Amino acid sequence: MSFLSPEIFRSIFAYALFLFGLLFISAGFWKLMAYGLSNHARTLAAQSARIGQKGLADDIARLMQAAVQLNESVSRLLMTSAGVGFLLTLIGCGLLTASYFVAFVLQ
């Protein structure tokens, strides 16, 4: 009987997949819950508010166009962050499923 028999290797592999799956799911949830609190999003939102206030006194058309572009940038930044969180969660679920199949289905 060797130290790394197929059964032991399969169980170690299943545990590793399970732990990586939990890690990916927790990272995905963390990213999804923290996407609105991003420093970049706060900075861009503050800058767009400043441009909006400045637009009342200066050339309104150019400054309002810049404010709209900043708002779109914030929107894209938040959607990208949410997409990354969703992808991490999806990969984690796939790893958990693979862990189940390695542990219980493959024999």
C-alpha cells in the first residue's frame, strides 16, 4: 500500500477543489457586496458633481458633456466590478460541483 493511493489522491483532490470553490465564492460575494464602495467610483462621482456645479457658471455644453461621460464611466466601472464578482461566484460553484463529482461520482 503506497502513501498516495488512488483513493487518497482523489480525496485530497476533492478537498482542494472544495476549498478553492469556497475561496472563489467568498471572493465573488466580497466583490459583489463591495462594488458600490469602490474608491474609484466615489472619486468619479465626486468629480462629476464638481463639474456639474462648475457648469452653472461656465460653458455649460462642454462641461455637461464631461459630466455625462464621467457618469457613464462610473456606471461601466460598477458593472465591470459586478461582472467580476459574478464570474468569481460562478467559477466557485463550478469548482464545488467538480469537487462533488470527484468525491462521490468517480470511483
